[in-house]
Amino acid sequence: MNYQDFIMSLNAEQLAFVEDLNKYLMDNGCKTTFEEKKSGMIASYKFGKPPKALIYMFFRKNGMLVRIYGENLSQYRDFLNRLPSQMIEEIDRAGDCRRLVSNGCSPKCIGYDFTIDAKHFQKCRYNCFEFLITNETASYIRAFVQKELSARG
């Protein structure tokens, strides 16, 4: 599987977003892999030495999603207060981090502990920042990815 295979299944709106984000990530030294799973195609972008997951792009019934691994969230927490309500609702629906909430997960697992507009979140790192790509969310997703990549660089 490669990039061309991945973009074959995109509509025009998704294609413009993915091409822009892919170019930005590749220009900034990210490594990528493409896989086909039972649920569809997945694009994985990693950065650093050793390479660590930065984002995944994948498909679900409701459309294309981007999962961002916000390891350096503390460096851009104010940005979260500017997210549109749809993205905050997606964060709110994400699973709680069992290690942070009830000490019930692996000690190596590290969730996210943060606030948005005074609301406290303790979310699992594997679905906390998982956003549906829409006209409203695309620019925020791009900015989020830029902030995380800059913090890692």
C-alpha cells in the first residue's frame, strides 16, 4: 500500500486536506506508512528518532478521521480553548484514561490530563484527539498537528 492507494478513496474535500497535510508532514521529516485493515485504509505518520506516532488518518462509517498524539500538549494548552464545539464534543466522548481515573491500565500507559474552558478531562491517548475531518475542523486539525510537530522538533 502507498500514498496513491490511500488517496484513491477520498472525496474532493478530503483529498485537498490530505494532500496539504501530507506535503507539510513530509516536508518536515515525517515518515509514513500505509496499511489496509478490515475497517479500511490507514495512514500513519511518525516523527523523531526513534520515530514516534504523530498522527493516524483513517476511515469510519461517519467519514475520515485524524488521530493526533498530543505528547507535548503542555506547550500549547491555550490552543485547545479555541477549538470549535464539534471537536470539544469529540474529546468529551472519548474514553477516559483508566490509569489516570482509576489506576486500572498499564503503568506505562500515559493518558492526557488537561482542561478546556475550565472543564477537566482525563482521556486515553489512543482516542482523545480523534477528529472527523469537516470544513469546520480541517484548519484546526492542521494547526493542532503543526503545534505538536513544532513542540517535538
